[in-house]
Amino acid sequence: MIASNILSFAKCILSEVLEPGCIAVDATTGNGYDTVFLSRQVGINGHVFGFDIQEDAISQTEDRLDEECVPVNWTLFNTGHENMLRFIPEEFHGKVNVVMFNLGFLPGSDKSVITKSETTLEAIKASLSILNRGGMLSIAIYAGHPGGDEEDAAVRGFCTSLDYHSFRVIQSEMVNKPGFPIRMIFVSKL
Ligand code: SAH
């Protein structure tokens, strides 16, 4: 079902932008599901760059990409997404079609390893600079866990302040979820 989970909803939106040959970034590879999606969408003539600070997440993503027999069109970096300008080769700057962020902690893993406002904002700014015109950034934001509310406020505050003539920002929210909200932000670069 398209919107049974907010990330499948996000993927439907991103599919409109992603075509074979595109360049995509998974800024938080985690368990690798989003990396698999991006790899399939861009195909053998495209490329996916993935980032995660946890070595386990990187190897889990690698295993999943192998198991799912996706095209060999990916490069994973075991480093923070705030370093993406240094790790993604310059030839791709300004040519990236999609950047995906899935914030918070990795379910089933160390819940103390979380994305943090300061580095998240740095990485969001870097993402906006490497997107092409028409490219899209998607950010799944989770409130509720320690540090989550602050990150939620910081990310939404930053995205809300983006210049309307340069970017369009759309927010979706799963409004009937019990407990803490999950929000999706989409930023299109004009
Ligand atoms: N909360 C989501 C999953 C988020 S996974 C859900 O419920 O599905 C978030 C991933 O971001 C984790 O694997 C974590 O290791 C990674 N991460 C944390 N800080 C990071 C950073 N600075 N750069 C890249 N990845 C980071």
C-alpha cells in the first residue's frame, strides 16, 4: 500500500524525479532499504552515494544491496553526511537529482547513535548545494526520542526559511499515528 508507511509515500514522490541515469544520495543508509530503492531507480547508468557513521549500518547496507541483486552503481562511505561535499566527486556537484535523509536512530541497533541537529543542518545545506535544478531533497523526521524534538524544530525551522524563489518546501505528516509524529519534508530546487 502506497502510504502504509511514510517512507513508501516519500518514495512515490521521489520516483517522479528519479530516472535511469540519475545521481542520488542516501544520507543515512541505516539498514539499506532506501539505498536499494535508489539503486534500482537510477539503474546501471546512474549512481548512488550512501553515507552512515555506523560501520554496522554500512555493512548491512552492502549485504542488502548484494542480496537484492541491484545494479552495481553504488558507493558507500563510512563517514558523516556532513562531509558529503568532500566525498562526492566534484564532477557530480550540481548534478544530483535526489538526496534522502532518514533521521533519528536505527531501529534494532544502538539507540544512542542518533542524527544531531548541527550535523544534520550542515548536511542539508550541502545537499541543497549539490542538487541540480528540479532535484529534490526528502527528510524523514522523528520527534520523541532524546534530541528528536530539537532536531525536528531545527530542520523544520531551516527548511521553512528557505527562499521561495529558489526552493519549494512541502511538509507531510502522518497525523493519526499514536505517540510521536513522523514528518516528511520535501525540498525542490528551482
Ligand atoms: N529512525 C529511522 C531510521 C533512521 S536510521 C527509522 O525509524 O526508520 C538513521 C541512520 O543515520 C543510522 O543508521 C545512523 O547511524 C545514521 N547517522 C547518524 N548520524 C549520522 C551522520 N552524521 N551521518 C550519516 N549517518 C548518520
